[in-house]
Amino acid sequence: MNRQDLIKITSNYVENSEGNYITNEIAISKNLAELKIFEAPIFAFGATDDVYFKRLKGENVIGDHFMLPQEWLPTSKTVISFFLPFTADVKKGNQKELVWPSNEWLHARYEGQAFINKFCQYLSSELINAGYKSIAPSLDERFWSKVGYDNDAQKSDDNHQTGGIYTSNWSERHVAFVCGLGTFGLSKGLITSKGVAGRFGSIVTELPVSPDKRKYEDIYEYCSMCGECAKKCPVDAISIENGKNHDLCAAFLNETFEKFQPRYACGKCQVGVACENSIPS
């Protein structure tokens, strides 16, 4: 198996998999039956010994708890990072409602993530069947993420907790940055050649693939700092001056879960903005 084989079989899987379409049985509304969630994926390949992975262990980046590719799979040679862009229908749907996530976006975030997991399992299986040990870190039993507050969390003047902890031992966006898929934006989303509206995933594998060259140097190089995402945020969690307030964002996501459970989402900062579909000029 080589790079082109992998791209061909996975693109075919995304196009034809039932999991990439909303069925009548689960559709929130009848008009969303057969809604397609994702377009064809784009890929970037990184070397597991890339020094940039070690930099993610820095205190000001992710932290020492970030697990290197070789810690997930000691014999690994390549990290495969991919981005699945949301379809035009999903993105247009989320522009109609100014505050709450649209039904299209709720499906894309919830059922879409379930599909990402199946996609990772499929890709891992194909690589293993071809003779290359592979693992999807986000699906491994060692993976963990933390969203919340530590015991020493401070209280702000309005008696709400601040200084929440939002981290994990494997970050799909940071891994995508290292592999060459794109750079971060003001909203902390990752801007790719297909824009920011979509979902990321990755595989650590023994398959040897020539690493892609990063076409950027700065972590925010693709962001024009236009501030459009800040204007779109329904809870003012983003500003050019201060970046993103994760506490405000997380609190609103909790509200959407209470309203739409088991689904939750927002994504307003990803639609109707200059980086929605491509890298801004």
C-alpha cells in the first residue's frame, strides 16, 4: 500500500459509507433524511520522529502528558492526519440560525464524530491487513481528555468557575498542524486548504510514507485575523485582543447539550467566515 492507494480507498469509503448519510430513522426532521455529512478527505503525512511532535510536550503548548507517536506504537514510522470537510448543506444550515446550532450541524457534530471513529477503524484495519501495525490514538484505551476544573479552580466575581482545563494526551488539531494540514485560527480551529469547517482524525502506522513539507512556519500563519469568527460567536467567547475564552465556549456547549441532548454543537465561528472553505487571502 502507498499514499495514492490509501487516498483512493478511503475517499471511496467516505463517499459510499452509510454512516456518512443521515437515515430516516435518526433524522431530526424529515427534510434531513439522506443528508450527506462529509466531502472527500484531505490528507497530510508526518514522520513519527518529527521534532515538532516533541515540541507539543512543552508547557506552553499541550504539556508533558502529550504522548509521542512512538509512545502509541514504538515501531511506527508515519502519522496520517486527515480532515473531512463538512458538505455545503451542513455549512449552509448552520448559517440560518444565529444562536443555536442548526439541525444539520447537530447531526454533523454527533453522527459525524461517530463516522470519524468508524473511518479510523476502517483505515487502521486496511493498513493492518496490508501488513503494517497501526493504531488510532483517539480510539485507544490509553487515550484521555479532560474538560473541566481542578480542585483549585478560582471563582470569578459573578461566582462562575474560571480557568478550566481543556487538554488531552493526543490532539488531532495539533497533530494536523505538525503533519502539514494547516494552521490555527483566532477561534482555535485549524484552517486547511479546504477551510476550517469539518473534523480531524489520525492514524499512527508502520507504513513508510515520505512526510509532507509544512508550507508554513507560524502557528497562526493562515489566519488573517479579520475577526469574523468573533462576530459570529453567540456568547462573545472570541476576540482579536484576547483570543478564545474556552470557559465561555464550553459553558455554551453545555447549554446546547441540555437543549438538544444527546447531541451538542455550535460551530458558528466556522461558517460564514473567510476561512470556511479555504485559506483566506
